[in-house]
Amino acid sequence: MIKPDAVGAGNSGAIIKMIEEAGFRIVAMKKAKLSAELAGKFYEIHKARPFYGELCAYMSSGAIVPMILEKDNAVEDFRKLIGATDPKKAAPGTIRALFAKSIDANAIHGSDSDENAAIEGNFFFSQFERF
């Protein structure tokens, strides 16, 4: 998911290009805006953490671009492509090194497991046709 900071800065196209050039196939994609309530549901796993309220406010502050991607070894390869959560620690040439503003406004979200990828994909895309 491309986050509000990157969408607002006009970086969606460049990020999508990097994703496709890295061999990912975009199966589903849309531009949307989360309400604070939906952001809260998406990040419910973090509800007890001190940053939860700020995270929900940030994620509902502007447009996002959620996607479902396919590729062999997709989760691991995508995590490498996006880089470390802290853009100062992200490898050169990664999405976060190039486009993130801070550890909080870090341009993109990537699922951390195949199971979470399925859950998160279903959150944004209940039904879609594969092309």
C-alpha cells in the first residue's frame, strides 16, 4: 500500500514503476481514502501501542493506493524492495530510501507474511477479477 505521504507528494507512479520493474504483477489496485475507523480496523493489531492513534490519524489523512501483488517469493522480495521502516536505515535504491519522509511517513506498507498479505488484500479487495 502506498501511504498518504507518498501519494500526496505525487510519487505513486514512480513507486508503481519500481514495483513492476522488480518483477511484481499487479493483480488489483485502487486509489482510496481510509476513514479513521477503517484505519483503526486495518491496524487493530497495534491498538495497545502508544502510536496507534497517530498511526490511524496519519493513514486517514490522505489518499492511499492499496495493491495486491504476485511474484514467486513475493513477501520477502517486496520487503527488500521497500527497505527498512526507518528511511535513514533503508538500503540505497529502495522505495523508502528514495521516497519516505520519516520513520512515520515511510511511503509504503508491505505485508510481513503470506498470511497477512491475504488478510490485508481481502481488507481492501473483497472480490476482484484476476487478469
